[in-house]
Amino acid sequence: MEETDYLEEQLAEVAIEKGGLRSAYAVAFTCMIAFMGIGLVDPILKTIAQQLDATPAQTTLLFTSYMLVTGVMMLFTGFISSRIGAKKTLIFGLIIIIMFSCLAGFSETIKGLIYLRAGWGLGNALFISTALSAIVGVLAGQTEKAIIMYEASMGLGMSIGPLLGGVLGSASWRLPFFGVAFLMFIATLAISFLLTPIVKPKEKVSIFAGIKALKNHKLRSIGVIALLYNFGFFTLLAYAPFLLEGFTEMQVGFVFFGWGALLAVASVFIAPILEKRINTYRTILLALFFFLASLFFIGLNAQNPQFVAIGVIIAGFFQGLINTLLTTIAMEIPTIERSVASSSYSFIRFFGGAIAPFVAGKLAETWNSSVTFYFAALMVLIGLIFVIVHSQYFATEEEYE
């Protein structure tokens, strides 16, 4: 009798584990599609600027409006998901993205497109922040595996997105927006049927929980480092396409496909190895140093599209390392619930992503494109100094296993 009970318990545990893994893969697949939406516009930025009679600075506001709304709303996603559940929050976020990406495809003015991207950011906030905590939740006790899965989906999405944007954008700049809507519809079906219901937290998250969490010095410090790093990240993502003179939409797509592929490889395979062999602190220092060197290289060769392309692709590798390790540190703060930590951390880093495109465009208009990337490199350098100052926070659980 005891053997039978034990066997039943083991089978139940296996079933739960398989269900959790299936759910994690469903969310990760959907994350990949969501992140495709960020990079999808890269190959068509120059075309949008030309056809809607917009300056590069105005066109980069497509990133700023999107990232700003995403960042601010992420502070309140924990409040929403703790009341209606993670699964419903994910689905609502996807529906909002579908609606606004469709409308963006019909836009006739750059101003209208900027506002519609802001609406898109609202859905993105509900989805992305909840997705990270959902993957961590369904893979209980496997935080690093969950974060690697999340960062891998981001890398794959950001690599495939520009490629798809290049293919569709070669026919019309409107098609990538309709393409996102279609992919998000598939993602909604995947979440609806494959994600098992996630138990709501026993205590509902207060509306200001995300803001209160920033009182935690470790979370706030890691967030500031992520903000400075993301300044460089989104300067590269939003402004580098304007330096690829003579490149077709398809060629720009291939450049960012290479960038995203290296980002994914570094996130999934290299970051865990370096974390255990030379520790998180040294890995992040090295990665930030080589990332700022890549930005400086792009600035130095701003008038040479081929060298800019090389700099962009190489930068992806170091960004992959930084993404995974910074996120792991932020999500392993035991005193803060993961959904709240995810919201607060994402708010700070996405805020950096919102500022960067706007500043990049203005610096290029006032001085030149080289200054844009020199300034981004300076922001990353300040982030590197912050890492040194707060070195005590850069140790993860996996280093001691």
C-alpha cells in the first residue's frame, strides 16, 4: 500500500513538472513573438521617415512612446495580475497589442503612429512583466532556468523580428505591423490552450507595491545599472538603422538578425558558464566594458555603414550576457515577491529604453551621429562604475552550487 501511494505521489509530481514545463514553453514562445514586435520596425525606420515625411528624431519616438508607456505601466501590472490572475493579464495584454498594431498599419501620419505605439506599449507592459514572473512561477525553484528561457525568447524574438520586418517591409512598411497582429493572435491561442491556470497570490498586491519595492536598495541599484545599460541598448536598436546608408530593408533585417542571434546564444549558453567559472561580478564588468567599446566603435565609424553593421552584430553578444545576469540578480531578492520585483525592475530599465531613442535623435540633429554613440557609451561607462560601487550585490545562487 505504501509503495502504491509513493508511486502515485511520484507520478503526480512528474505530471505537475511536465505541466509547468509546457506552460513555461508556451509563455516563452509568446514572449519571443512579443519581442519580435520591438525589433520588427528596425528595417523600416528609414522608409517610415521618408514616406511619412519625418525626421530621424521624430521616427525614433516610435521607440520612446512605446517604451515609456511600457515602463510606467509595469509598476502596476502586479496589482492587476494579483486580482484577475496571470493568465488573464497575459491574454488582455496580447489583445491590446493586436488592436494597436493593426491600427498602426493604417496610420497616415508619424504623430498618429507614435500615439498608436504608445497604446501598443500598454499591452506590452501587461504581457512582458507578467510573463517573466509567470515563467519563474511555473518553474518553481528553477529561477536561473526560467530567466534563461525568458532571455532566450527575447533574443530569438529580437533576431527574428528584424528579419521578418525586412521581408515584409520590402513590400510595404505597413505589412510588419499587420504581421505582428497576426503573430500575436497565434500567441494568444497558445497562452489560452497551453498555459495552465496560475494560482493567484494569497495576498493581493497593492497598487503602489511596485513603487514601494524601489525602497529596497539592492533592487534600486540594480535597476539604475539596468537603466544606464539600456540607454546604450536602445540607442543602438533605435538609431543604428539610420547609419546603415545604402542597406535595403532586407539587409538591415539581416544585420539585426545577426545581432539578436548572438544575443540569444550569449544569454542561453555563455552567461551560465561564465557565471560559474569567473562569477557574475567579473562577467558583468567584462560584458559592460566590451559593450561600451562596441558603441564607441560604432560612433568612430558612423560614416561607414559596413563597420556600423559589424559593431551592431558584435554588441549583441555582450548584451546577451548582461541581460541574463542583471535580470537574475533582480529576481533573486528574497524579500520582494517576484511579480513585484519584475514590475519594478522592468519599469526602471524600460525607462532608460524610453529616454535613449529621443536623446539619440536630438544629439544627432544638434551635433552628429558619432556624438550619439559616444554619449551612449558614456552612459554604459557610468553603469560599469555603479557595478564596481555595488559589487556586494553581484552574487547569484548558482555560483555556490
